[in-house]
Amino acid sequence: MIDPPRIEVKDAVSKCKTAGIRTVMITGDHKTTAVAIAKELGIIKNEDEAITGEMLEKMTDEELRTNVKKYSVYARVSPEHKVRIVKAWQSYGDIVAMTGDGVNDAPALKTANIGCAMGIVGTDVSKEAADVILTDDNFASIVDSVEEGRRIYDNILKVIQFLLSSNIGEIVVLFLSILIAPYLSTKFGIDIGKIEIFLVTQLLWINLITDSLPALALSTDPAEKNVMKRKPNKDKGIFTKGMTWRIIYQGIMIGLITLSAFIIGLGANEDIVAKLQEQYPNLSYQEIKVEIGQTMAFTVIAFAELVHVFNIRNNKESIFKTGIGGNKILFLGIGVAAILMLAVLFIPSLQNIFGIIRLPKELALECIGLIFTPIVIVELMKLLKLNTSKNE
């Protein structure tokens, strides 16, 4: 007679190995049976990695702690043995997940960091003691949930990086524009009181549309190909050296690109200003120059952030290698944000609300060049391996 393991379990155990997760079998079966099944699943290679409850009984807690990493199979064990095994692994600071379905598994399920009870054959006691209930009673589902958890965590980091770098960019450009306002006033002959890089409505629009929509869409990004090949690190926080560095330099990058657009707009040549004065007779010469700069800065920061989203999706690999596909919702979010921005830029009534003007082709081309600058800069940082820290 034989009760073979599910076909998908072997692949799940293999995934665990590459993901840095140690799979340990604890069973009430005889050692011979347990060893045969464990070898078939790839949990152990030889019988020396298996131990019985009788042998375990003779060990002190300290001896078990010292030797626990040697064994991957525990046969003919009692409920108290399971608790001792869990505690021995926890003593090394490891996160222990325990599966079980019977009443005798309840103490170990409660002791483990993550207790996983069986939803179909599991007893009410085991379900009550557990943190997670598997509705399909399948070990492979646990591994799939680990992969999904890593995807969600990665996407949270992407959203944080995108929002903070974008907001730092806005802070940098506002601060620098105020700081150099006297110089700009002298350089371009504009009253210092008129030099304002953004209006309040423009800032609100950027935060509500070009920041929020892509950030929400980033949370649906698919898992990276190597997500189950990374070793876990429970001590690793969100703001690592690499994460902090990316947020700062990418924020400064967006800020400087936007400031460049504003300065280019202020320095628009006389012919462009004269043509725009014909279209907007209510605006003075200085006001036209300022609105050119504001329009260029507003356009560049909005679309540069939309482009910058693709830099965030993978901090190591070039987008020319990973591609930009794989997330339809992200494209939908970016598309909606871009359409709304274009409506503001080209519909006269919205132009009046946001205090901008329609840019001539010459300046529009310069805006396009600045908009794609974040891709060039971040790609260079990735190429030079300066986009991440050594531990990432």
C-alpha cells in the first residue's frame, strides 16, 4: 500500500530551497516510510538527516538546539516533540511556519510564528490555534503564498520609492526656484515678484493625477523572475542604503530637470514671446515669459514622473532588457494620467484654470527631450551599478 505525495509538492520543495526556505518533515509515520517520502520530495539525501521521536526524547533542549539544523525529517514524534523542534529553530532567530491538521498539532501551531492548519481535513482545534487556514490542504499553496507575499512587498517598495522620489523632486524644484529667484530676475529682466514656478492648482494636479494613478497601478506589478531565488532577510528594513540613495538622487534628478525646463522657458527668444503676446494680449511681456516657464515646468514634471515609473519597476535590470510590458493596469493608469494632462495643456478653458499657455513647437520639442531624461540618467546608474547598494 502507498499514499504518494502530491505531484506539485516536489516542485514546491525545490522552490523553497532556491528561496532560502528550509523544509522539514515532522510525521507520526515510521522512520523508513518518512525517509523514503522525504528522498522522493528532495527534502533529504541520506538517512543520517532523519531522527525518531525516541532519539529526540533522549536529547536535552540544548542538545536539540545544537543539532536541530542537522535533521530535516522527524519520525514517530509526539505533540511535545513538535513544540520542542519549533522552539529549537526559533532560538536561532528563524521564522518558523508549521503545518498541521490534528488536535495534537495545535500546541506546535500556536508556538510557531505562522501556524498553517488544513481547511478540509483539519480539526476545529487546529484551525483555532493556527494563523492561516489552507482551503485546499496543499503544501504548494504555502509556497505560492510566499511568492505572492514577496511580490506584494516588492510592489510596496516600488510605490514608496516612486512617491517619495517624486515628492522630493517637487520640494527640490520649489526650494531651488525660490533660492535663485533674484538671479533669474536679473538674468531675464523679470520682476522678482512674478517669478513663481508653480501655481497651487498645478501642484495639486501633479499630486492627485501624475503621482497617484501610476502609484496605484504599480501595486499590481507582476513578480520579478528571480523573486523566489532571493534569500530572505528578516532584519532588512524598508529604507535600506540603496532605497534611501535612490529616493534622494532620483528626487534631485526630477527637481533639476523641472527647474531646467522653467529656466529654458524664461529664456525663450523674442520671436516666440512676440507670437504668444499676439495670442494672449491680456498678458504683459514679463507675464508671458513666466507662463512659458510655468507651462514647461508643469509639463516636464508631470510627464517625467510618468516616464520615471518604468525606472522604478526594476532597480537592477535595464528596461531594455526587462521590457515595459506585463502590467496592463499600469499602462491604463499612465494612459489616463497622460490624457488628463494633455486635456489641461490643449483645452483653452482648462488652460485658463491652470494658468498655462499653449507652447510653440520649438519649446514642445525641448520639453520632450527633458521628459525622457530620467530614463537616460537611471539607465546610466544601472549600467555603472550605482543604482543599488551591495547588499541588494
